[in-house]
Amino acid sequence: MAGSSFGTIFKLTTFGESHGVAIGGIIDGVPANEPIDVDAIQAELARRKPGQSSIVTQRKESDTVEILSGIFEGKTTGTPIGFIIRNEDHKSTDYDPIKEVFRPSHADFTYTAKYGNRDYRGGGRSSARETACRVVAGAIAKQILAAIGVDIVAYVDQVGTIKVGNEIDYNVIDENPVRCPNMKVAAEMEALIKEVRKDGDTIGGSIRCEINHVPVGLGEPVFDKLHAELGKAMLSINAVKGVEFGSGFDCVVMRGSEHNDLFNEDGSTQTNHSGGIQGGISNGMPITLRVAFKPVATIIKTQTTLTTEGKLVEMDGKGRHDPCVVPRAVPIVEAMVAITILDFYLRDKGTII
Amino acid sequence: MAGSSFGTIFKLTTFGESHGVAIGGIIDGVPANEPIDVDAIQAELARRKPGQSSIVTQRKESDTVEILSGIFEGKTTGTPIGFIIRNEDHKSTDYDPIKEVFRPSHADFTYTAKYGNRDYRGGGRSSARETACRVVAGAIAKQILAAIGVDIVAYVDQVGTIKVGNEIDYNVIDENPVRCPNMKVAAEMEALIKEVRKDGDTIGGSIRCEINHVPVGLGEPVFDKLHAELGKAMLSINAVKGVEFGSGFDCVVMRGSEHNDLFNEDGSTQTNHSGGIQGGISNGMPITLRVAFKPVATIIKTQTTLTTEGKLVEMDGKGRHDPCVVPRAVPIVEAMVAITILDFYLRDKGTII
Amino acid sequence: MAGSSFGTIFKLTTFGESHGVAIGGIIDGVPANEPIDVDAIQAELARRKPGQSSIVTQRKESDTVEILSGIFEGKTTGTPIGFIIRNEDHKSTDYDPIKEVFRPSHADFTYTAKYGNRDYRGGGRSSARETACRVVAGAIAKQILAAIGVDIVAYVDQVGTIKVGNEIDYNVIDENPVRCPNMKVAAEMEALIKEVRKDGDTIGGSIRCEINHVPVGLGEPVFDKLHAELGKAMLSINAVKGVEFGSGFDCVVMRGSEHNDLFNEDGSTQTNHSGGIQGGISNGMPITLRVAFKPVATIIKTQTTLTTEGKLVEMDGKGRHDPCVVPRAVPIVEAMVAITILDFYLRDKGTII
Amino acid sequence: MAGSSFGTIFKLTTFGESHGVAIGGIIDGVPANEPIDVDAIQAELARRKPGQSSIVTQRKESDTVEILSGIFEGKTTGTPIGFIIRNEDHKSTDYDPIKEVFRPSHADFTYTAKYGNRDYRGGGRSSARETACRVVAGAIAKQILAAIGVDIVAYVDQVGTIKVGNEIDYNVIDENPVRCPNMKVAAEMEALIKEVRKDGDTIGGSIRCEINHVPVGLGEPVFDKLHAELGKAMLSINAVKGVEFGSGFDCVVMRGSEHNDLFNEDGSTQTNHSGGIQGGISNGMPITLRVAFKPVATIIKTQTTLTTEGKLVEMDGKGRHDPCVVPRAVPIVEAMVAITILDFYLRDKGTII
């Protein structure tokens, strides 16, 4: 109800503010007896963590996860997995300048309006720091999904106007700081991000995700269609403004005779405008989706902003922010996808006795 | 869990197949003592109903709703509202041709794979007929929201490559069969739809929705952000392939200095790239969203399809389908938006004692 | 949230007031491909229906269920089952006398306080009439459970001070109007009920239920223990004041050495004080529970009551009420047990991949 | 779904095994701006903690709670409260003797059957240690409820055959180690518990709880009746075998004319057989309930038990267990009641706009 949980069977609940003692979560409904590699969880966190390259925020956080329950002798027991990540870099003094203003296009204003209080230490609960907990749960979900053959790959396909195009090499995604599957385009994107940062500004981007080998039959009609829940998962990530599946917004200009995916004899389809989902249920083809991220709201340029007293003032930006959010958002997209797919896999088990 | 419910407090659960006895639903969590105009519910159904104009399906359904409980002496009592809509046009013979094939880009294949059976009478549960129940619940939600000042307006903003542009007159939306807020553009869209139908084909389109006077503070961090749940609501509608909020996919090419919505002294903003939502919580500005609908999968043109026995065969299309889904989808979009906003309004009441 | 749903996967949602147009429900999460005998549903309703014998209310209701969806060619399809039962005996004039008073120990006062309105036509949503919908869902659950070997039997074990004792013949439960598994004791109970009715009064009673051949492993720690959810199911039935499992309240005076159920080599236990559940999870032994029902609040004797204007007045009772609720409550107990057990059966399927 | 959560708006989710690193929880849906005294939370934990008197288990646990989020400057912020309690006394060697046996009337057998693995370090997730997390959440709920006038008091009313009777002094409940509201009876109970312990045995008991000044109107028909959810809350506590409200099981022998609670002019009632709840909704009278606890299953006496290999063997009991669970269960009952009442208080806020 208060929105800190995601999933129905495989269910993540998170807590924690960016400048509190710790963040963490509980994963309930973890299937029993699945081997879990805790190092692999930490490795996923490293893909999201600040300071990993020169084009992301330089804040210092080791993002070390401590697993507190639910795993015994290297395997899940079926009981909930509790975990915490201590906050290390939470000098509240960093945030004194923002104590009395509502930053434009941040959640300062809306949180204060909703809750009647101000956690002026930073982004608090609205900070993207919370997504580290999603990455932990996603890393666990990924390992369980891998055992049943599902693999998930996300990458940056656009930064500003630079698009990746059709020459894609999945192997290079983590070989460049942008997480773009084409080294040449990645270099262009990196240059753009650096230029934007030099301007004290930020830039938008988008991430594409492919989910392969999803069993046929996942997804629940009518309201919990597989792409509806995946869409919610994506839109719940900070800075996301849109999501599309398969043909996506391009479908608007298409005709049915062109858009329909004709079958092969084995039930696969010749095209995949459906993006692997028909009627809200997976059809065995790759599930494809694309997510739009707005430019980060924290900029260095001077902006007019509003004080908590209702006055407009000029504010000089400073701080250690991401000039472009997509490089660090790739593991978050993958994590939310993994949580969603595993949850639907478990939900489907009750369909037939 | 099985996906037939939407909402948490104001909660709609639906049942019914396109060719069964009836469809219907239960709305639980309806606030007590709200006046309800049953004729207004029927009027919303008329906006969604088949046969309403020459550019929609000519199937015959009166779509008459029977309210069975929860309203007494013209007001909600606080108990659940049960309702049914009898199916009148369900001659199963219509569907004999499809009994042994999986139609391309329909849900025939995935439903059979998931449930291990085939309701060959028609679209069954995957039919858009189910959305009539959403319109009933939405019409009730709209009336309750109107009493607190919220208004919701949706319209067709694109059919194929024809876009509505900036000259918008909300008053004409229901004055033309396309539900486009510009009579001239509407005529072009209508012509395109007729041309497409003549070709035995179908065409995609998109709908834009604006929600005005939403109280500040609706939406729940972290996973149940207002736009995340609205996005799920949209993606759960048949044929939707994408959804975007505020700046949407255009944000990808924007810089932060351009995208940030600067405040006015009263807390409103000069621009509205955020689409009325910051950090997942409404900020009092209009909430804006756009939804992409694919071309209807049922076409008259001959297509190759797959039999339930696994053979490829040629199938001649026939039947009474919509050449373009968006004119009838406008009230569905409004309905799902209304259900979602009212639910968050009620959820917010528990935030502060 | 508003309390009209029960279950998590196999989930019943109900609507309807005693004096409205109809009552009904939706069962979501019904496993696909299970044969359902609709006559058997109607037969269960007959066990609950008014007028079935001389010791129950003589109201006239045929309680005919109409199944609207979810069953095709005699089997469940996996889609929700919608159903309605029309109210036939709802002359509101019957209830004119109660329009302006709150009857003692009824829900008139609390509903009015909660909802700020009065559905003076009768018990409204608080009427036990609502339980007919539970019997429909329970009859479906029972049929599915029977296919996996689970059987459920409930019976009246006490009326007033008359107890059934140890001589029990399950075969005679439906051979007497009390539903007591001992014909001699049943006759005594029947005589007591008639005497009480002659006095214009009512009497309490209790029902015992046994659930046999439940698979080992059903129930979810920590909060959703099998008996916790069964207990909630029982306490949600009108007039129930208490519930106990296995040794129940007798455990208070027992010692551990006496109460512990020692194992046999096959994992069964020599005694069954645990009532078939250990740590909230079924252990394969019969699950046993007992439910206390208060005397019906509607009596013929003159009582002081409170007007809606806040005055105390004398009210002469009249009407067609049950002198003792337990004979008709037996199928309701079985129904709620069946719904609960089937739900946990489906929930357990996600425990191990 | 997997059962580690309780509540709908004010919602506690817990994790942790008795012999893992830590236990803990997340409370979501905490109303904002409520002052919280962290020392009062620790004081409630002290009432539940091992080693507090000579008649409880002598295990050593400081049960120190660390609050990680959701409270800022002494008040709730509205964001989830995360907390952990480190396990200090988890030498797994303690449990070597039980590694290969299923202890009678423990959850060893059922957990192994359900999950297909054995956490042989101790009770694991089935251990009553988990209830410490409930006490934390309950202590927070109590503070918030106190601000709206609700008070909750529980006490031991029976140990073995010794009952407290009618002479009750609430002030002495925490003045004696049994938590009985009569010092003389408490001394008798204490003597009985010591005698039982000397025998290497354990004894059952019961707890009564009164909830005063609950606002009229809490509770949701039909399935989520206030006492149904309270009953589930009680039955989810380790060792509970039964629960009753108001007249409870005594209602079975009563007549309606005797059981009905006649009104006073102010809407209160002359008697309170209803136990403060009518039709599942609070009526403003004190809510009264009673809970039966079985004798602890761990005894010192030698018992026959079953090995994991399926052999019957004699097992000598040892270890530091409670001879009677009720003294330490009093704060747990209060905690679960507080969580439930606060949750219904928040749920009720959506009933009327």
C-alpha cells in the first residue's frame, strides 16, 4: 500500500534514505534450495555504484551488501532474505545548501507536500540510492532465472541524439563506461557526456533490454499482463519518463498487415513486433523493451528555485552528480526485469494443478 | 494474483469472456455516500460500444449495465458495487473458422499454451470486450473525482502519420467519430481509417490524456509511483505497446537545464516536462500521458496462420472488427486513469493521521 | 482492503446485500482444466438454504446460482468464475419496523457509525445471506480438492449444553436436520431448538471440522500459518465468537510431556493434539478445528432497543429467523475451509522450482 | 504470499532465523510526523527478552534494536522503518544434538517436508525469536495509538488450572514475573511453573487482552472483520491453539435473550458479550479477547523421537527453554493487537471522502 514492496510471490520490500544509517530490504518468497553466489551480487552492485568511471558521480560508497538471513550453506532456504547496505558517505553538511530550497524537478516539493515534513539531508527516500536494493534482489533473481535458462541483457541505446544503430556486440557492453554495445558509438556517447558535464549540464538517454528464453505462458490477464507489470517496474525507476515494448511507439504508423507477426510451424514468429508478448502472455520470442531516462535534475548551472518560505532565489549548483544516468541504470533495468520475470514464473505455477 | 483485479483500496475485479453468458465486475472500496448517476455510466459505455459510428466494428451489443448492489437511494453505501453486462451477440458459429487456428498477433496461441485449453468461441478473456467493465468502474470513479474537482480528458492525437498538432478544441472531441480535438484533422483521420478498412487492413494510433486539478501529494514511493501505476493501467489495455509521461521519449535528447521545470512562487512550474509528477508524486500541475496502440490484429487480407495441429495454412479474414482501435479506446483510457487516480487519492488518506 | 475478498491465489470476492437485486461473486485464480459439476454446487447451496427443515428460518429463497463465466464444456478454463444469485424474497416492507431502530447485537449501529448511512432494508451486507456466495466458491474448491484426495467434513458437535460425545457416525450428518453425527443426540438437539424457538428465543452451538489427507507442507510461516488463515476464515463467518485447533483451549491445563505428539516411523504421530499443523504447516495428520457460534441476535421476545434518534424503546420481535444457526452453518464452515486449503495448496507450488 | 508480512497499510515484514546473523523487519505505511520514543521500544523488548526472570528461558540475548530508517529528529517521516536485532547467542553447537532428529511437536518435520532442506542450527524461522520483530513494530504502533487515545493491556489469566478470577489490578501486571494482574494468584502460578520446570516439563496458559477506547467503526466487512484479523494475528503467534472474543466459547450454551447486549442511550451497551465488535466492526465498547497457549514442546524429560533417516530413538532433552510461554507472550499479544488496530484505523480513513 505505501509502495515499498514490489512483486507478489517473489517480493522485494525496501527501506532506507540516502543519508540515513543504512538502506536494505527483505526478499520474501524466494524459492528454496537455489544456489546463490554472494560475490555475484556484489559484482552487480559494482555495476551500479558511484565512482566506477569518470562519467558518473564521484561520490564515495563501497555499497557492500550484508546478507542477514535466508541463505544457509550457499543455498536459499525458502525463508526471507534480509540484507543491508550501510551508508558511508552521508555527511549531512553536504546538503546544508538545499535545506531551505525545493530543487527544480526534484521530489523535494512533492515529498514535503505529501508528508508534511522535510528530510533535508538529501534525496532521502526519493534518492536513486534506493535502487541499490533492487540490484541486490535482481542479482538473486537473475541467478535463479539463469538456472532455468532465462537471460537478460540491457544496454544504452541512445544518449542525447546519438543512437547505437544496428551494429551490436553484446560482449562489449561492460567494456566501455557508457554500457553501449558498440565501441565506436560508445566513444561518441562518452565524449558527449563529458562535454555536457563541462557545461555544468546533464543529458537524457535510453536503455534497451532483451529477455531471452522466457518460457511460453508467463503473464496474467487481464490487469497483470506481463508487459504491464514490466512497464510498472521500469516506470518505478528514478528518472524514467516512458517505456515501450516490441514495436513500441512506432506501431502508431503501422498497418495490421505489416505489424502482425506471422507464425513459423514451431510456434515462433517471423517478426517480433509483439516484443515476445501477446495478450499479456509471453510467447517464447525474445521480450524487448526500451526505457527513456530524463536528464538528471541536479545541474551545476545557476537556476532559479523556490525556498520553503515561498520565495524565488538563484541557486548555484554544486555537488557530485551524474551527468547522464543511463550508464549506471543498466543494472537497475536488468534487476527490475529479473524480479518481474521470476515473480511471473512463480505465479504461473498455480495456473494448472 | 491471477490478474483480474486492479487497484488497492478502490479495487475493480472483473470476469467474463466475449462469448460467454455475461461479463461483469465488483468494485470494492467505493467511498460511502457519493451520489452516482447510473445514466452517466451508461453514457460512458455508449462511447465504447460497438456500432457507434461507421468507422468502428459493426457488431451488435447494447452493452446495458445492470447494477446489482452497493448503491441505495442514488448514493454509494460503502459496500461493493456488483454489476453485469449480458452478452447478446455471441453466436459461436461466427467463430467456427478460428476454432482450429491460432490467429497471428492474437492471444490464441499464448492462452492455449498457458492454460492448456482453448476457448475457441472467440477472444474469450483476451477480448477487448472485457474493457466495458473498466468503463463502468471508471465512470463511477470519474463521478467521485469530479466532486473533488479532478477532471480527466483523453483524445486521439495521432492515427497513422496524421497528428493533431497544437490547435486543440476539447469541446469537439465527442463531436467527431475519431474523438480527435480538431475537426479538420479528425476528418483526415476518418478518411484514412476508411481507406485502410477498404484495403481490408487496420492502422495504429495514439491517445493523449490530461488530468487536471489532481491534489498535490498523490502517489506512493518507491515502487508505486503515480506514473508507474498509471503506466501499468495503460499497458493493461488491449493493443497498447507504449506509454510516456510529460516530456516522454523526447526527454532522451534534452539537457537538464532545458528539461527542469522552474518553480513559480506558488509552487506551480513554468514548464511541465515532468508531466505533473515529481518523484512519483503529483505536484499539482496537469498530469499528461500518451499511449500507443498497435493496429488491430484482425484483418480481412489473407494471412498465413498456424493450426492447432502445427500446420501453416492460408486464412481469409472476415468478421466485424475495428479498422482502428483508438476512437473506442478513448473512454477506456479515461476509465483506467480515473480508477488509478481515485485509488491513490484514497491511499493518500492514510499518510498522516 | 475493503474486505470483500478472501484468499491470495484462489481468491473469492463477493458483493450484494440481503435485500438488493442479487448477491454474487468472482473467483479468480481457479486452476485450469478441472471438471466442475454445477449440480453439486447447487446441492451445497441447498444445505445452507432457508426453509430446508422445520428448525431453520422459513424465509423463501431458492438460492439458484447462475454461473456466468470461467467454465466451458464442463471444465474450468483458468479464467475467473463469475456468478450471481438473485434475491427473491426482498419485500422491504418486512423491514419497516426496523427502519428507525438499531437492533441489539446486530450490526445496524456499527454499520451506520462506520459508513454514515443506513440500508434499512435489512441486514444489508452484514446479513448471513452473503455466505451463500462462500458456499458456491467452497463447492468449487471442494471438487478440485477431492481430485487431489482432500476431504472435508463438518458437523454440529454442541447445541446449548448438549454435546455429541464420542459416538460419531459421519454417514448420518445429513440424515438429520441438525447435522449432528449421532441420531440420538441429534434428536435431543432438535428438541432443544424447538423448545427455544417456542420461547421466542435462540440458542448457541458449535461446529467441529476435520480435514483429511491434506498434503504435508501447506501453510506459510510466519504470519500466514495455516491455522491462522483458517482461524480468520472461521471468524469471518457471521455469529462466530471463537475458534480452536487440535487440543484447543484444553491445552492450557496440559503439560508438554502430555501434549507433545510423538512420532511413528512413517512421520505420522501417535496423538494429534497439534490438530494436523506444526509451526503453521500441515503435517499430514487430520486437521481438526472447532468453532463457537453465538445465539442468533434476532429474537421474538420483547427487547429494549435504541432508535436512530437516540431514544430507548421497547421492540416486539417478529420475523422469520433461525432459532439456532449451526445446522445451516455446517456447509459454510466446510466452504471456508475448502477455499483456504485450496489456496494454500496453490501457494505452496511456488516454494520450490 | 510467502507469509512474512502482516497488515495492509501499516504493514510489518520480518526476516531472520534464530541462529542466523540477525533478525529484523521493515514497517511500511507508518503515518508521518508521529513522535517515537526509541527507549520505549527497547523497554517493550525487555518485557519479551530471555533471562528477565527465574521462570523464563535463561538464554542470553540483549535484544538490542537498531533503527535504520524512517525516523528523523524523533519523528516518523512517513517512509518505511527498517530495523535489525543482531543475534548474539547463536552457537550452533548448542543444536548439534538436534541436527539429525525431528523434535516432537516442533516444526522441524514440517519445515523439512515443505522446503526440502534443514536449517539444523535451531528453530530457524519457526523459532519464537522472530516475535521480537513484532514487539518492535507493536511498540511503534502502541505509541501512535496512544496519541489517539487507544490503550491495550494484556495479562496472564490462567496457567494450568490456576485462573486469575475477578480480582484484577492492572497496576501489578508487570510487578510479578508471571504478568498476572493479581499478586496472590501470580505467586501460585509462579510456584506451579517452578514445579513443572523441576519435573523437566512445561505447562500451558492463557492470556486475556482488553483494548479500550477504540473508535467506533473500525473493521471491514465481510472477510476482514476486526475480530477475524485479530484472530489471525493471535493464531500467528507461536504455540497458540485457540482464540475467542467477548463471550467466546461460553456463547455456545447461552440464549439470545441472555447474550444480546442491550443499548444505553449513548450507544454504549449494558453488557459486552459482543466483546466490543458487532458485525466485524468496533462499537466503542472495550474489545476483549482470550488466547490459549500450549505447553512448550521442548522438555527435559526423555522422549521418543524420529531421526531424519526415519528411525525412532530416545532423546534426552536439554537446553534453556521456557517452562511456560505466557509470561513472555504478554508483550507479543499486545504488539500484534496494536499492529492490527492501527492498521484498521488507517484502513477506515478511506471509507468516506
